[in-house]
Amino acid sequence: MPALKSLLLIGLPMALAASPAVMRRGPTSNFSLYAYGDGIGGAQVFTTGDGAFVGSASSSNSTEAAPVLFDVGTDNALLGSPNATETTPSWSNLTFNVPDTTSSGHQVSFSNSTTNSTTGRSASGFVFYGQYLFHQNTGGNLQSMWYALPSDQDGVWTLNWNSTGDDTDGQVIVTLRAVAPSTDASSDTTS
Ligand SMILES: *[C@@H]1O[C@H](CO)[C@@H](O)[C@H](O)[C@H]1NC(C)=O
Ligand SMILES: *[C@@H]1O[C@H](CO)[C@@H](O)[C@H](O)[C@H]1NC(C)=O
Ligand SMILES: *[C@@H]1O[C@H](CO)[C@@H](O)[C@H](O)[C@H]1NC(C)=O
Ligand SMILES: *[C@@H]1O[C@H](CO)[C@@H](O)[C@H](O)[C@H]1NC(C)=O
Ligand SMILES: *[C@@H]1O[C@H](CO)[C@@H](O)[C@H](O)[C@H]1NC(C)=O
Ligand SMILES: *[C@@H]1O[C@H](CO)[C@@H](O)[C@H](O)[C@H]1NC(C)=O
Ligand SMILES: *[C@@H]1O[C@H](CO)[C@@H](O)[C@H](O)[C@H]1NC(C)=O
């Protein structure tokens, strides 16, 4: 599917028909997510126990900041726990969620909720197409509407969903992948 591949590489938001055969290729446990986009070459997803960020957790001024290790739960929910190698935050086993179509909010977040979704948020239906993370809407289409916004801290962006209606400067459309950036500087940097 060359058309799909080039769309993914330039990181456009998109809707794709779901195909269970390819979704099974994604990871199911103990994986990290990384954002790739213009000027963002594999920034790891972290949280302070509420909002989702990408970049270096150690650059955050919150003592609760830690990179997230994910497991796939019921209904393709994503459950996040801290990689507590360097810090020991108070949060654990949080449910990843994106704003739904009724929400005017944009930041992706984590909640304590054990329910499928909280008001204005969707906490299920996260599926991989290869190593790319998508959200499946109620119509069954896979959507990638991730974007990053610079934060007040260098090397830290907020992770957001669905830029429609967000006029903030500095938006970077990103893809989320379960693949860490290569440490080989000479390798392909388009992804
Ligand atoms: C997660 O993966 C790391 C390295 O890939 C491994 O050291 C660790 O034991 C794993 N943890 C769990 C709970 O599977
Ligand atoms: C989760 O629960 C803890 C303890 O009740 C609370 O301190 C924290 O703010 C909650 N986090 C979220 C994201 O709701
Ligand atoms: C982190 O720094 C930002 C900007 O300097 C500030 O707005 C925020 O309140 C700080 N957060 C904490 C937890 O200190
Ligand atoms: C957890 O963080 C440490 C320190 O950054 C890193 O070496 C380790 O690979 C991470 N573990 C996983 C499973 O990502
Ligand atoms: C994106 O946001 C727009 C404007 O708020 C809304 O109409 C649309 O339903 C949203 N789409 C998704 C997939 O959340
Ligand atoms: C983590 O949260 C999920 C869903 O909220 C729940 O089903 C599961 O039992 C929790 N796991 C632990 C170890 O608390
Ligand atoms: C969670 O939501 C998904 C899609 O919105 C739905 O298919 C599923 O049945 C729900 N699961 C529960 C336990 O409510």
C-alpha cells in the first residue's frame, strides 16, 4: 500500500478502513510510545499522572513525571504504568484517553477511571497498524490525529488529538509508534 505509507511518513491525519489482520502485528504489553514528526524524532510519551506529554520526562519540572510503559487492556484500552527506574511517581495503571467528537479539549490524557470512557473522552479502541498507533472511531475507521504543541519547558511537548478548532501556534503533526528512535545518526530519519 504505497499511498498509505507516504501518508504515514508525512504524518497527515487520516481515516483508514480497519483490517484485523494487520492490527495484530502491534505490541500488546510492556511497550513505550514515541512521537515522530517535523523536528520531533522519536519523543517518548510520558505523563505526570494526568496530561500526556512527549519528550524527556526528566526535563519536566514535575516530580510525578515518568515515561509510560503500556499494556493493552479490555476493548483495546491502553493501560499506562510508570517506568520508575529513575523516579517513583505516585500514579500507576492509568487509562490512556483522547477527546471524543463531543469535546472541545485537545490534550491527550490519562485517568484513574476503570470505566470505558469518561465524559467527552474515549478510553478504548486503540489499535496498531503495524507499529503505528491509531484510534478506531465508532464507524470503525482508524484515525491518527496526534499533534504536539511546545510547552514552557525545553524538550517537552504536550500530546494532543484533533487539531480542528485549535489555533495555537507551533503545532507539529506527529505519528505515534511503538518503536524507539534509532541511536544510529546515519540511519533513515524520515520516520
Ligand atoms: C519490560 O521490558 C523490559 C525490557 O524490554 C524488561 O526488562 C522488563 O522485565 C519488562 N517488564 C515486564 C513487566 O514485562
Ligand atoms: C488518581 O487518583 C489519585 C488518588 O486518588 C489522585 O491523587 C490523582 O489525582 C488521580 N489522577 C487522575 C488523573 O485522576
Ligand atoms: C513548571 O514550569 C512551568 C513554566 O515555568 C510552570 O508554569 C509550572 O507551574 C511548573 N510546574 C511545576 C509543577 O512546578
Ligand atoms: C526504563 O527506563 C530506563 C532508564 O531510562 C531504561 O534504561 C529502560 O530501558 C526503560 N525500560 C523500558 C522497559 O523501557
Ligand atoms: C474534531 O474536532 C471537531 C471540532 O471540534 C469536531 O467537529 C470533530 O468531530 C472532531 N473529530 C474527532 C474525530 O474527534
Ligand atoms: C488496571 O486497570 C484496569 C482497568 O482500569 C483494571 O482492569 C486492572 O485490574 C488494573 N490492574 C491493576 C494491577 O490494578
Ligand atoms: C467500550 O466502547 C467500545 C466502543 O466505543 C464498545 O464497543 C465497547 O462495547 C465498550 N465496552 C464496555 C465494557 O462498555
